[in-house]
Amino acid sequence: QVHLVESGGGLVQAGGSLRLSCTVSGRIYLINDMGWHRQTPGKQRELVAGVTLGNNTYYAASVKGRFTISRDNAGNTVYLQMSNLKPEDTAVYYCSGKEFNTWTYWGQGTQVAVSS
């Protein structure tokens, strides 16, 4: 089994920063990419950022230049550094793991709220 646990969410004013963390446990070798998704009411969960086994990163257009995804050398922790936050970034953020070509594993979610 694979288990993902997020932390670091909270309330921040527009223009501020937050860093989300995700700890991976279990059969970590099953995971290819790791990433972050987010979801707001009435909207489908969307990919925010991902990082490959080779540490290549990719981002949704809406967060490029503002968010940075990274993982530690052991590969058991992934981070999302969020800067210049906007109210539109308000969502529940989910740590995610990709097995082969499919996002398969999910954390429980952490709330990020950005006020005007």
C-alpha cells in the first residue's frame, strides 16, 4: 500500500506564501511521478504541479512562476512552495502519486484559503 499525508495548509492573505509538505510511506517504489492536485466546490480536481523520478517538474499554466514543487533526496517527502498567492488559489490541495501513467494515490487533502 501507499500512504500520502499532507500538511501545511492554512489561511493567508493575497500575495503571501505557504509551503505544503507531503510524506510518503508504504510501497514508495510503486510511485513514478509525485504531484499536487487541488479541488474547489463544483469543480473537478485539477493537476497543479508534478515532479518526475528524474526531478523534471511541470505546472499548470495558472501557477507557473508562482509555485515550485520539489522532493527530498530520499523521495519520501514532496513539497509545494506557493508564493504570490491569489484568492483563486483557494482550494483543498491533495498530494498525489502516479503509477506508470495514471494518478493513483491520494492524500487526505489540506485546505488552503487565500483572502483578498
